Amino acid sequence: MDGIESPAGLLGAIQGRVIMSAKTMLMVGLFVLAVGGCSRRAGVAIEEAPDKTAAITRLDVATLTSALEDSDADVRFYAVLDLADYKEKAAPGVASLGKLLKDTRETTRSAAADTLGAIGPEASPVALALGETLADPSPDVRRSAAVALGRIGSKASPAVDALGKAVLDFDEEVRLAAIDALGKIGPSARSAVAVLLRAMDDGDEGMRRRARKSIQLIDPSAIVRAADRPTS
């Protein structure tokens, strides 16, 4: 970067442009965040960037949504992360985020699920895709998908069968997230009560307690029926 001696100089030069592509804007944002610090993007603590600098790099939902389709894997990843800050206002990006659940990069798949969870009920159009993501080879991705479905809540009913299978996942965090998600879906998750009853027989007290709570949210009478089961 000949002629530019500092981060401030770089930002000043970039500000002078009248038109910036989505990719350029995102990469500038990455640069500022590296200087200003952000725990989601770096594992070290750095002083925060000045407010004025932060304002320069704030990208709108439309720009970030467009960047989700970028050919650069880093641009896609950081666009996913930044969209999470908009929560339900990021709903226009739901379809593209759903596609990224199959991204080749594990961190992008996990981040896409996390962002869909941050969007909440407005992300319901991709509930089925999130359910399919519960079969991802990465436990981190599977956990993120289960948590996202819980945050979507009652509108995530298309994923009930997949969540029921996830209750039996070999990873404990995935199992717990799936149990919690089924409870948040509520009565429309009745088909998963049987597997939740099995979870109530788990050797872990926390697992049993959370399974019971979810069953109560889905079908309280199932608890009574379970109590009446003959014991061997």
C-alpha cells in the first residue's frame, strides 16, 4: 500500500471513492474490525475503533444480502456474521442464508444457522433446510441448526422429525439443543414426544429435566401417561 502510512490513511483513501462494490466495502469492514477489534472475528482483545470509523463500515441489509452470493468465501462468511446484528430486519437474506447451510466451509454453515436463529420466526421459510442440516457431519453445525429452530419456534414444525432424530445424536450439546427446540415448537411437535420420553430415562439429570420441560410444553398429559407406565 504505497503512499498510505496508517489505517486512517487507508480509510481516507477509500472514503474518497464515489462508488464501491459490495466486496470492497466488506473487505474494508474486515480491515477496520481487525484494527478496532471484534470477538466474533478475532481471538484477541483489541481496543474498539472510533465511532466515526464504525459508522463508515456499517453496511445495510441489502448490501450484505447481495454479498451472501459472492464468489469469495471470506466475503460470504463476514456478510453472514454482520447480518446477525440486524436480527429480524435481516429477513430479506433468509433464502440466501438457507443456501449457505450447504456451503463448503464449516464455519460458514454454522454461522448461517446462527444468523437464521437471530432472525427468529421470520426465518421459518428455511426451517426444513435447517432440519436437513441436523445431519451435517459437524456437531457445531448441527447444534447451531437445532438452536436456530428453537428460536424460530412454533413456525419450525416442518423440522420436528429431524429434531426428534437429533435427540438421539451422539453429541450431548446437539441432543440438548434439539430437546429445547422441540419444546419451543410446542404442541405441533407431538410426534416427537415418544423420543423425549426416552430422553427422560437418560442417565444425566440435566437431560431428563430438560426433556420433561419440553414434554410439558408440547403435551402435559404425556407426563401423566409416562408416570403410569408399568416398571420392569
